[in-house]
Amino acid sequence: MVRRMSPPASKTQAPVAETGARQPSLAYAWYVVWALTAIYMLSYMDRQILSLLVGPLKRDLAISDTRVGLLQGLAFGLFYTFMGLPLGRIADRRSRRGLIALGIVFWSLFTSLSSVARSFWSLFLARMGVGVGEASLSPAAYSLIADYFPAERLGVAISVYYMGVFFGSSLSLVVTGIIVDLVAHTPTVAVPWLGTMAAWRITFLFVGVPGVLFALLAYTIREPVRRELLRSRDGRIQQLSFSESLVAMGRRRQSLVGISIGAIFQAVPTYALISWTPTYFQRLHHWTPGQSGRGLALLLLIFGCTGMYAGGWLSDHWQKHGVLEAPLRVGVVSAFGTALMLPAAYLLPSANSALWLMAPGIFFLALPMGTSAAALQRIFPNQVRGQVSALFLFLLNLGGLTLGPLMPGLLNDRLFHSEKMLGSSLAITIGFAAVLMLLAFRATYRFYRTHSSMLLATVE
């Protein structure tokens, strides 16, 4: 039995659960989750489109593996991380669905503009624009889902939302692979209004242009009543200033930092795997882009989504039985399984044996993707959830999104000096990150128990 600690006394405010307002049905709450998942899927299609275009990119733009890694990671992540902070504050104060819809239009526009980039730097700037748009989504989505679901269901709900990572990555791999294979013998294509362009560039238009329709989907989501708001002693809802929001976050800083560091080192293997595995199969096992895209897509859909759901279910199950640090335990289990399975997969001699070992490795890697975000929603009051989510994503992407795609390319260029050593570069990146993930999540247990008890004691 975990002992619940009393929160520190507050003279002015305390989190309270909203009462008296009609709560939406569970069926509609799940509709919201699936609508947000579909939007997240679109965002990951836009984000991961480069993973099957490494060959044409290097040839047409005359760039190295390191620069490919920068385009897949830093170019997108630079503004994605920094813009998330002000956008998270907007999500705490304004319409969350309106913010999401505007972001969709913005990132779809810049994905389409990527088709006309003629140099490394012009494509770098276009990818930055994609990052700005996508920064609006997850802070608002986490906050919406937390208001639609009780705490004991939040792990599964956000894990389902996070399945958009694998739905989008898989669809991007399949669609891009098919297009690249189809145009392999057609070097240029005439596009209305844009003129003649390299055939592989039309993949950006194929993914970017339909994005506007998803903005309409965002407007089918109703804004729920905000729950667990901080109120003054006379019952009025507090509108926290930025400094007051920082104070609220500072009270739980150990959990915020520990979970963020653990999530960073979960994201490094995830982004490394998604960004470089198709190229690994093409370089070392001579698969076509279509074959490598379909192979990885199947693994992500089956084992990634299953692992993500299992992680959410396990976290909620432990939570119901009084294990306050349940989301972090999921992270520790993930780190063990990832370290044992995934690095070895990239060192096996045959493609089939690599796939067999990648399957359970991806399952374990996916376990904490949703539960890490849900863990923070469980310990913070409503007024700062968007900002906390944005800060979490800032740290997550500044580290994970930057290092994951970059490290394998950098090791190839600087350590091994060979494109054929990509498997070893991936193994080193994933194995080292998994060990650090385990240490970070385990070190945060005690702090998270305390911070969970603080919020639970004030709302019950």
C-alpha cells in the first residue's frame, strides 16, 4: 500500500475537480481520441517522409549522411521545440481545437513547399516550417484528452493517441515507398503550375495537399469543461501568470525533469529506428525502397501499436492497484526489453533474422510512449497542463528528435567512415540510449510518488 502524503498548505489556491457540469459520454470521448489520433497520424506522415528519400536527397542535393540526419531531426525539431512553449500557454487559455486546426494548415503548407526546395538550406527552412505547425498539436491534444478521461483511464487514452506515431510512420513508409518505386525509371515529372521537377519530389505534394481536410476534422471536436482547475479561496478560477505557472511546475520539477529525460532516451531509439531502418535494409540487404518501407511499416503497425496499448493498459492496471509510479515502471520494463532486443537485430547477418528480432524490440520500445505524457497530466493542475506538455515536448524533441536521426549518420561519417556500417551505428545509438532510459525512469520513482499523492489528496 502506497502511503499518500499530505500536500503543503496553500493560502490562496488548490486544485479542485469540476462538478455540476455534464460530462460527455465515454463513446464521444473515444471519438475525440481517434480524431486526434488521425491528425497525429497525418503529422507523422509529414514528419517522416524523408526516411525513404535518403538516396534521391543525397544525389540531387549533394549532401552527406550527417546532413540527412540534420534534415530529419534538427531542421524539424528546432522550431518544433521552441514554438511549443508559447503554443502550450495558448492551449491553456484559448480554444484548443482552433489551435490544432491552424497548426494543421501551417504544417501542410510547408510540407508542400518542400517539393520545390533546391538546396540543403531551402529544404532545412521548409522542414522548420513543418515543425512550427506541428508544435501546436500535442500540448493541446494532451490537455483535451485529460479533460475527457478520468485518471485511471488516461494511460490507455493517451497511448491510443500516440499510436498516431506508428500509423503515420507506417503510412508514410508505404506511400513513399510505392511512389519512389513507381517513379524509379521516370527521373522527372511535369506538375501543373510548378513545372518539371524530380519525380521523388511529388511525395511532398501527395502528403501535404490533403492536410487541409484534417483541419475540418479538428472542428468536429467539442471543447470539454476544463477539470481540476486551481481556484482561489472564494471559489474563483485562477488565471495564472507565467511566473505563477513556473512556480506550479517548479513544485514538481523532479518528476518533470526525470520523466522528460527518460522520454528523451526512449525517443532517441524510436527516431533512429524510423529514420534509418529503411536505409539499413536498402544498403545492407539490397531491398528496394518499397520493400523496406512495407517491412518496417508492418512491424510498426503490429508490434508498435500493440506495445503502446499494452503500456497504457499496464500503467492503468498498476495505478488502480495503488502503484503511484506505474507509468515510470512501464518505462523501466521498456528499457530492459529494448536494450536486449533491438541493438542485436541490426548486427544479424540476414534480413529475415533482423526482422524477427526487431518485432519484440519494437514492442518493448513502444510501451512508455503514451504513459510518459499521461504521467505528467496526472500530477499537474489544468491551468498548466498545456505548458507542462509543451515543456516536456521541448526537452523530448531537443534531445530525442535531434539525436535520434543524427547519431547513426554521424557515427557512419565520423567513426566508421563507411555507409555499410549503418547497422553498427544503429546498434550503438539504440543500446546506449536504452540504458540511460532505464536509469532516468528508475531514479524518478520516489519523487513521482510524492507528487502524485499531493494532487490526489487535494482533489479527493
